[in-house]
Amino acid sequence: MDRPKKPAPIVNDWARPFWEAARQGKLTIQQCKDCKKPIFYPRLCCPHCFSEDIHWIEASGKATVYSYTVVENNAPSAFIADMPYVVAVVRLEEGVQMLSNIVGCDPYEVKCDMPVQVTFEKLDEEFTLPKFKPI
Ligand SMILES: [Zn+2]
């Protein structure tokens, strides 16, 4: 029986560099050239000082789990085969937060403040998803 396909991200022009970098195994975020603060999710201007002088930097990939949930139940979907799985907000070393999955461990061993490192999971030819695994 065919499984439903997982939905792909919807990408706008200013988020495209993030997905292109992820396809090459790099985790990137934006940084404001004026106030130097890190920015994520991708935006057209700095949310702190409204400068439009922002650029992309490569993140270290190191993060800690800020919050998470273990998904044990789901309506029939492409995610059924992955259950139980962890949806988490991770806080990158650079100071921004990112919604992702924790992989490579027992979902019930995930804890807040757990150190994690980015890893990449190819969804299809166009998209590679940054996920995080315990260090
Ligand atoms: Zn700024």
C-alpha cells in the first residue's frame, strides 16, 4: 500500500537560502549587520532594529532542547510510521529558537536542556530537513 507523502516546506524568496544551505548539509540563520543580533525564522528585515542590512551566517549546529513533546497519536498521515517521534523547540548556541525533531535516540529519553547537534534528513531531491540528535 502506498504511504502518503510527507508535506514539503512552503518556501518564499527570502527563506530560499536557508533551504539551499540545508540541502548542502549546512544550518544557516540570518544576522543583522547593524545590531549584530541573530535572526530566525528568515525575514526581510531585522525584528530588533528594523534594519534591512541582514545577511546569512552558518550556525554551529549546537543547541539545547528548550521544549518538546512526544507524538504518540496522529490521524492517518505520512507520519504514522515515525511514531512515537519528538517535536521540539531547540535553542541554538547563537541564541535563536527553531522547531524541529529530535532523532537518533529513544523519544522518551529526551529532556529539556539536553545538548543536541544538528543532523540532516533528506526529504526529497529539493528538501533536506535540519533535525537534531543528542551529543
Ligand atoms: Zn538589527
